[in-house]
Amino acid sequence: MPKIAKELSPIEVKRLSFRIDPKTSEAIEVRYPVGGVSGLLLKVTPTGAKQWILRTKVGKRRPDIGLGPYPEITLAMARDKAREVKEKIREGVDPLEERQLLKRNLLAAQLSTMTFLTAMENYIEMKAKEFKNPRQKQQWENSLTTYAVPHLGKIPVREIELPHIKAVLDPIWYEKTETANRVRARIENILGWCAIHGYRSNDNPAKWQGYLDEVYSSPEKIKKKAHFAALPVEQLPDFMKALQKRTGTAARALEFLILTASRTNEVIGDKRIGKAGVTWQEIDLTRKVWTVPADRMKSDKVHRVPLTNAAVELLKGMGEGAPDALIFPGPKGDVPSNNFLTALLKRMNQPVTAHGFRSTFKDWAREHTAYPDEVSELALAHVNSDATRAAYARSELLDKRRLLMADWERYCYHGKAKAKSGKVVAIGEGKA
């Protein structure tokens, strides 16, 4: 006859705790029989957590059957649960197999009812951790909510097929091609995530290669990619003369941006996300180098910019401040608004963008110099996975870039140098 455990009261159960091993002085797990139902135990872990366990024979096995945590499951509730489990065993039901079946049925139900809207929300929440800019999450939500959710939102993802995708894309593919292709790619990512997690098993109806490319014309053929409006290279010297006549921080910021071939947010920051622009601690006037931190670079890598004499003089003219002080602040002394430079260009009656001066720089480097393409690409901090360019990137080619930027400075202020003889010598000509 098995030993019958003493029937403990609720107060006695509450007092039960782990034990200390006398040899190691460490807390150890303890299982206490609480009586009332044979095999009913209260497990107390070294952390103090308590769990109800029913240890009883099921066929030829004697498994631990969890009945829930204490005190959420009271002593009386645990005894009732234990009696119910034992009754099922007597009826020939394995409680552990029954529990696994219920879990499988619940999972199957969840898999079959996952809607596109729920999948979209889950995917964006997961993907948002990778976004560099908080606005990317909003862009995903806005585009999908506007174009995809009205057609797909309530549909279980396992049922989404080509007709559903066409309902989303047909109205916008030729009218808003760039937006349509972006929405398509986002739907493809979400459905791909669903397949990985078992919410759908069929092919991805939003993929382009080998699927939608047979349904729609290529976005590249419908509409050429829009580039930032750039100033023609030949007009730059006259523009720089006009810019130098202008006073104010915006004019100096734009002049610095042009001389360094930098991006707008690298120079003035991005007020929308509270990101500051260039500060004095990034500038080494002695070595004539500007070190742009990784968190402000598109490549997520620190970028060193060689400063020309004109750029150095421009900075000195701004009046050096505290290490963390903005060199080109807005009117209130904080990060300027995002139309800081745009407004200046409009006042100068120039239908171009600040970013477009990078294209002007690239056109000049290709048309008026003999520098290897990799040098100007590094000056622009362009990321390229090509092995040769990757090797150039590791060395930074700072000295060659310094020569390039000095030639760029001369062109900005004086235009194309006139040849003194019949022999034409390309600017920057030499070994790579």
C-alpha cells in the first residue's frame, strides 16, 4: 500500500519553500505531497516559484502532469483538477496526448485564420527594429493601409492568390508605378514571412521574378527613375559666385555641402527625427578632415571627408563653438528645418535640389577629370559590393580624394582651366 500523504491546509501550503543543500549551501527544488489526492505535489523551485504537479500512472508511464502555477491555482482547485485527470485516465484517456491535440488544434486554427492585416502588423513591428529611420515604419503602414488593406486586410493569408494581388495593383501600376512596385515588394515580404511561419504554404503571388513580370510591364520601362534635379556642370561657377554674395547660415551650409559633395542630412541634420548636423567635434582643422559619424551616414559607416582650403576658411568664418555645437544651426539655434536649403535655392530662382549637387560633382568628375571612378565614388560615400571597389573603400584613398576635392574647389570658383598650350592635360591625371 502506498503511503498516504498528510492532507495539508491552505496555510500550510502557503508556507512551503525550497530547501538549502547542507553540503553546497545552495537552494534546491523540492516536491511536497499535499494530500487529498494521491500523487498531487507542489513543486517549489530555487527561485521560489511554485507549480502543481500530478504524478500518476498513465499506461506503463508515470509522467509529471502539470496542473498550473500556485497561487493562481489554489489548493482546492488543484485537487479538483487532479481528480478530473485521474478520472480521464480511468476512462482510457491519456491526458498528455489530449493536451497536445488541443494545442495542435489551437495552432491550426491560428494558422488558418491569420489575416493579411494581422500579418502586416506583426511583420512591420518585427521589421521596425531594423529601420534606420522611424519614418520608414510610417511609410510602410501608410502605403499598405492605403492600397493593400482595403483589398487584402480581412482575407486569411493562406487564401491570397494572384487575383487578390491584381486587385491591389491594377488601379495603380501604370498611374503610380513607383508606389505600386513598392507596395508589391512589401506585400511580397509579408507573404514570404507568413510562409516561413507556416501561415501559408503556396507560392508567393506578389513576387516579381518569374511571376508578376509576366503580368505587368517592367517599372523601368514604364517610367524612368526620377533623379534629384541637378545643376548643369557648366553653370556651377556662376552659381557659386552668386552663392558667395549671399549672407546667412543657409548660404554657408549649402556652399560647404557643395565643396564636400555631401548629403543634406550629413551637413544640416534631419529635424523630423531629431538628428543633428555637423558639429565642431567632427572637424579637425589642423589635419583638414571632417569625420562624419556612422549614425548619420547612409552606409552606417564612419566617413572621412578631406577638407579643401576654401572649406576650412568657410568653417573658420562661422566662428568655432563648443564641441557639440551645430556649425550650421537654424534661426533658433537648433537643427534647421528640412527646407532650410530648399528655401534658399528658391530665393535664388534655381529649380534644383541641394542633393542634386552630388550629381553635378559626379558629372564633373567623369567629364573633366581622369581620376578613377572609385575615387569619386568614395568621395560620395557610395556603397558598392564589387570586390575591387570594396578594396578601395577599405583604404579610403584619402590622399587621392584630397587632390580630387582640391580640383573640384578650383572648378567651383574658377571654372574649367584654360590650357596654356596645344597639349591638354586632364585634371587629376595619374595612377589610380
